[in-house]
Amino acid sequence: MSDFPSASPGTDETLARRLQRLEDKESLRALMIHGWRALDRKDWRAWIECWAEDAVLEFGPWEWIHGREAILAKVVEAEAAYAGMQHHILNMDFEVRGDRATGVGYMWFVAVADPGRTDSPYAMGGPYDWDFARDGGGWRLTRQRLGVWWTTGEDTLRSFTTAD
């Protein structure tokens, strides 16, 4: 995805264009870090501001969720009861084309339902696949696809399992 290493001095790409692409990639990285740290603090409004109004969330155990407010409602329902959470986003890579961008990364999510329990917390991991659009307020997520490749521990709140 990435165009690393950077363009060599002999190309026709201007320095301004290369700098803009780097700034856009950093803005996308910052958007994801800011949003998912807000999610860990249960600052739901700060997190959902990272999403476009007509965004789509695709997550393995759930149906596709359309629209920012529907995404917010589902995530609050699933995560509010956890005493503590950590959403790690690893190996992020972005490709920018004007006011559109795509990205990939890996999720490592850890949730604790009861901090007093001695058993291990619930954790899961898998690939992220994102689409973004730039609007007057900056970059926003337009689609997030999240796959679950592994889990460990017990999802005691059954927040991330399919209904039987």
C-alpha cells in the first residue's frame, strides 16, 4: 500500500505533492489514534466524530451497520459494560488519492468485565480495512471492515459473539 521508500530526486512529482501526501497520512494516523483512545475512555462522542454521517461498519459477528448514529448505538451497547478496554491499532498503512484514502492495520482488543476476577481478560485480534474521505472538517472514516482472526479468554458479556 505505502509508496515507501519515498520518491527519488529524479521523478516529476513535486515536493509540495509529496509533503501533502505525508501530511495526509499523518492526519489519518492521528485520526485513528485519537478516535480509538477516546473509545477506551468511553468518550463515545469524540470517537463517533471520526466517522462520516453515512459510514458503514462491517464486523464479523455483527450485521453490517449503516450510518454514524447506528454505529454509535451498536458500539455503546457492546462496550459500555466493560470496566476497562484497550483498542490497539497496529501496523497502520494508508494510501491517499486526493480527498479519498484507504488504509489497513491490525486490531488487538482487550476488555475486562470485572477487574476483581483472577481469570484472563477477553481479547481478540484481526485485520482492519478502512476507507476515508476528506470533508470540510478533515478526514472521516466512511467504511471500516474488521475481521476476527483470533480470540482468547471468555466474552462473558457476549458483546462480540453472534446470537444463537
